[in-house]
Amino acid sequence: MPDLIELVFQHGTLLVFAATLAARIGAPVPAAPVLAVAGAAAAGAQASLIELLAAAIVANLLGDGLWFWAGRRYGYQVLKLLCRISMSPDSCVRQSEAFIGRWGGSSLIAAKFVPGVSIVAPPMAGALGMSLLAFVSYESLAALIWAGALLGVGAIFSGQIRDVLALMSTLGIYALAALALAFVVYVVARYLRRRAFLRAVGMARVSVAELRSLIDAGAQPVVIDVRSDVGRSLDARRIPGALGLELAALKHRVAELPQDREIVLYCNCPNEASAAVAAQLLASQGFVRVRPLAGGLEAWIAAGHGYDEHPLVVDPAEPAPLASA
């Protein structure tokens, strides 16, 4: 442990760069504590605050720049990949779309402080067509604020950080065991929360084949795409005739839905999370013929069924009548 502490204080700039770059690429590396310790080292004149800040900014630009390029090149598929490997894949797409849609380019700044969204913001910015100049500008400012805040905290509380490191050095293996235990508790808690969510949305699904049969039989099911506006702008494909109505808007238009027809909701997220939440909302309002589509939009297309695209321009002041779909 003393060697580790000495390493942090002697090679702070390199460690800040490596830890920040790894974290921005998506590796489970605790970059924030590294920056705080490096800030404490800078307060003790054992490192240059300017060098540390520059290293963090460059690492942010490189790591997030890689994801920005991937989003520009591969679009929505990159976001789905990131959300599938995240610890909260069921809500990752929905939350990230809503976050980016609300804040636009400035979301790159706010995302630095929002776990689960920070890694998704750069590729989404690329997929939405943000210019390289705008991305570099927002990303540089975001990195400056994020790294400056962490380094500043480390510098302000340098005395306390040094005391904690000294205590850890004294405890040796016991300190490492405590850190490992804390990490295990965190992972287990997230896993249990996800299991609870999956149980909550574990309602019956309608298969692609069943939906196809309903349409062919003339049952006129109401098909609703509950992806966010941002999600539909990234991927405008839809089941023919499907209505684009995200979860927040659906809550205000429940009265327009017919009670005597099948209502099928779909999204493009793991476990049909958004569609299941929307179906539960309608069920709580008395709808009994409402189900999420198993596999969502991708399952429909993979089955070889046709699709069209959502209108590019929708006047929110004149929403389409839902029951007419």
C-alpha cells in the first residue's frame, strides 16, 4: 500500500490520464477518486495542477471522441450496445434519450455528473449529427468543469485525503478487503434492483406472429411506438401505421385510446422495458387488451415484415387522433 500511495503522488499526471481515458472508454475504473488524490498531491506541490487538468481534458477528448465517432458512424446500434453492457440496461436507452433531448449539446456537460448517462452522451451526440467543432467545444468545457471540480475537491481536502491514505497504508490488506467488499455490495444492490424491475414488468407479451395475424385479420390493433422523440429521430423506422407517442405524452392522451381494440406497444430497448411500463400505465387505467410487443421493433423487422418511417415533422399543437390508427 505505501508503494501505491507513492506511485499516485509521483506519477499523478500519467495516472490521471490513464484512469480518465479508461473510464471514458467504458472500463470500470474509478477515475474520480484518482483525480481527487491527484488534486491533494497538487496541493502539496508534488504535482502540477495545470498538468493534471490538461491530462484529464485530453483523456476526455480522446475517450469520448472515440464514442462520438462511433455514434456518427453506426448510429443507434452503438447506444443499444452500450446500454446492454451497462448495469441498468432496461432504463439506459429511455433515460439517455430523454436527457439528451432535453439538454441538447449542453447535456455533454451535465452528463459528466450523471452515472449511466455520461458514457452514452457522446455517441448520441454523434448519432444526432452534432458537428465536430460543437462536440469539441462542449466536450472541452465539460472536461474542464468535471476535472477541475474533482481536482479542486482534492486540493481543498488534501489534509483529510492524506490522513485517509495514511490509514489505508497502515491497514494494508484490510483496507483493500474493505474496498472490495464495498464494491461487491454495490454490484449486488444494483443486481437486486434490476431483478425487482424485471419482475415488475414481467407481464404477458404479444409475439410478432400474433400481431401480424391481428393485422391480417382486420382487427385493426392500435400500435404505439413509445420510443422518445430523440429515439425516433435516430431511427425513424416503425411498424406500418404505428403512432409515435413517448411515455410522458401517453399519460395525457389515455382518454383518446379505444377500449374495444387490441393495443400493442413497442420500443427498441432491452426487455421491452419502456413498452412494459407504458402497458402497465394503461392497465392501471382500466385497459385489459394491452400488451408489449416481444422483441420490439427489431423483432418485427427480423421476422421479415415491412416497415415505413415516422413523419419527419409533427405539429405538437395538432396531435393525430390515436383511435384512428
